Amino acid sequence: MLSRVADALFWMSRYLERAEHIARLLDISFHLELDLHGVAVGAGEQESAALSSILNAPMRGASYTGGETTSIQDWLTLDDENPNSIMSCVNRARNNARSVRGAISPSIWRELNKLYWQLKDPEFMARALESPHDFYGAVETGCQLFQGLCDATLLQDEGWQFIRLGRFLERADITLRIIDVKYRHLQHMSDGPELPILNLKWAAVLKTCLAYEAYQRLYISRVEPERVVAFLLLHPHFPHAVRFCLEEASRAVAELEGDASRQSSERRVDRLLGQTLSDLRYIDLDSVFRTGLHPFLAGTLKRCGEASLAIQEQYALNY
């Protein structure tokens, strides 16, 4: 496969996965702030700081006026100058898809193009200002429909593997950031009068990763931070858990690399993912909690970044 085509498929998938997560983060944060309005002081500022840390970007020009978050939502949703805004991600995904129309099915292009023009429609954008949930819901639905069409209409060849690789690396990256930032931000809340608010915020973390219902099937009790972290980090069968994502990414890399006799220098991605997965499979999480969760998550995130860079170098992909 031409590196140009692989590059476009990889980033098309990755940008849409990013757009979906940003939409869900904003939607859950919006509803959480409504729930906590008048109950928790500074809830809006805390959510803003958490979003900024998760997306690893300072929110230029975003400020609070009377507790409102309109400017922050606009910056993360519609601002073309923000490379991590929803509109920027969808636009970049569409541009990549347009450059490789022959490598994707007509239905994939049609739905992606439809999502782009729906989000650009002035009437729809006006309604979104009144009800942000509708806008974010359209983004989530469009991105999930894209994923389903990729799995349902494409040959499971190299192109499909690059799509999966982009999807699962991006998903693992942002899930790690969510766990790290939320755990640090909520760690100070004790079992005192703040417990109901703590439970609500950890439930929001699960919902951000589409994990609330799956978590409740395993733990029919209050939402406990350590269990949430363990579920989102280590569960081998939940599609948004970090371990699941990296195992899927590792399978995609194995399919792309093919012959096991290839040179060691060409298998750096496989080694990086394998080392990270080994840590996750055999981790003593109680010990990690005692010594500090952040260093472990930061190290895992660093290796995921190194794996992403190694993929770009190995397959001549652009950033």
C-alpha cells in the first residue's frame, strides 16, 4: 500500500475518534455542571481545567462570565484555529477521506461528508447554541456510524488495519488522559459531605468513556474510584479500556508487519506495544495506588506516544 494512502486512512480514523471523544467530554461536562450548579462552588472552573489538561492544550480566550462556559465550548467545538476543535477534526478527517476516495466505500464517504455539512449548516449550528447536546450527539452518532461502516463495508486488508490502528491508538491515548487527570482532580475529595458529588463525578468519568452501564453490570454498588480506574485501564473485553485498545492496536500491527522474520528495526512498534501490554496484564494495581498512579499512567502514555511516532516513521506517515 502507498504510504500516502496509509497516512490518509490512519489520520482519517484518528481525527474522527478524537472528535467523538471531545464531543462526549463536552456533553458530559455540560450536564455535570448543570447537575452541580448551586451545589458545588467552582464546578465550572474545575471542569474547564480538567478539559484543558485532558486535551493537553491551554484554552486561549476562554473565560467564565457569571458561571457560563460559552466561550470554552465554542473554542473546543467550532474554532477553526484550534486544531483540536470538533470542527477541525471532522474537517481534517474529511480532507483525508477525500484524498483516498478509491480506498473507502461510497457509504463511508457519504456519511462522513453528510456529518461535515450537517455541522456546517447555519440553522443546525444555531440550534446547537440553544441545545449543545443535540450538536454533540450528532457528532457522536456520525463518528460511530463511520466506524461501523468501516468494519461492515471494507475488505479487512492493510487499509482497514491502518483505520483500526488510528482508532485504537487515539482511544487509548485519550482514555489514559481522562483517567490521569480525573483521578488527580478528584483525589482530594474524601468520604465526608462531598461523597455524593464525588460519586456523581466518577459516574461522569465512566460516561465519558461509554462505560457506565458496563461498569454497573460488574459492580452493582456505588462508583468507587479505584474500581473505575481498574475497569477503564485493565479490562480485557471492554472496547474503551486501555488494555483492550492496545491489544487491538497490537493485532493490527502484527497483521501489517506480517512475516515474523523481518528485521528487528522494523518491529519497534510491536515491541513498544508488547512492553506496554505486559505492564498492564501483570500490574499490581494496589501497589501502584500506594506509590502513585500518575507516574505509571504518564509512563504508559509516553510509550503509547512513542509507538505512534514509530508507526509514522516505519510506514512513512505524516503528522
